Amino acid sequence: MRKILTMRVWVLIIAIVLAVLAINPNPWAKGIEIKSVREGSEVSSYNIKSNEKLISVNNIRADTIQQYNEEISKLQFSPVNIKLTTSEGTFEYSNTGDLGFIQENLTIVSLYE
């Protein structure tokens, strides 16, 4: 009878486990992370920094990009006061157009202006 768990199979299993750990998937991920903020942008003047977690938009919780987009789509841009709450504090500012978030998956990759 052939041995099923040979050395090659164990090496393959270990490689797959290490690859999964390296990719670091988190199916229970919740929240939106700000990955970068462009220097000199309006948002950077409010001290919003990279790696902060976006918690709410105008006091409405935003745990996913869909929730964030839903809240932003409700805004009428002419000018509107926006209140962002992050893990580092609450920031209020007026905006007359796009907030400047570049989105990718569950993170805000960067803020542009």
C-alpha cells in the first residue's frame, strides 16, 4: 500500500500554509483603513494620516466600502460639511466635490487632491 503523506506532500502542505499566512487574508476584516494621504492635500491639513481606520462618515458607521459609498452618495456637493471619524480623532471640513479617496477592496488606498 502506498503511503499518502509522503515528504513531498508535507512540503506542499507547509508551503500552502506559509503562503496563506504571507497573504494574510482576514475574512472577518471590518472597517476601512486609510493607506496613504497625499502631502499638501486638503485632507492632510486636517491631520488625517496613513494607517488610520475610518470609523464613520457624518456620524454614520462605515465598516465597509459599500457603507462608505452609500453615505457619500447621499451627500449633495455644493458645499457640504463632512465629519470623518477615524481611530485618531474626528475631523470636520467643507467639500464641494469628490472626497479624494482612491478605493481598493476594504481599504482606502490613498487620498488625493
